[in-house]
Amino acid sequence: MSKKTVTVQQIGSPIRRKDYQALCLKGLGLGKMNRVRVLEDTPSVRGMIDRVKHLVEIKSI
């Protein structure tokens, strides 16, 4: 059985945002514009994506 993944791309900058938003991006493995990461689809990852949904774009689930 394969694990579900989610692909996210950073489309916004954390500059002039709350500290927790920059930390969420770092936790997701992002931090530079247009960086793409494939992450395991877990509730904690979904929560981090939800906190920075205006800075990331979900490419695939």
C-alpha cells in the first residue's frame, strides 16, 4: 500500500508576515519562491498548509 502524498509550491513571500507563517514554510521544506516539495499527506502537514494557504499552491493530492 503506497502512502498518500501532497505536492505544494511556494507562490508567496514570508516577508512582512507573522513569524509563525515563515516557520510553517520552513517546516514544509519551503522558503524560496517557486520551490516545490512532495510531502506525506498527514494531519500535521495539512495543518501547516492551512496556516499558509495564501503563500502556497497545492499542485496535486
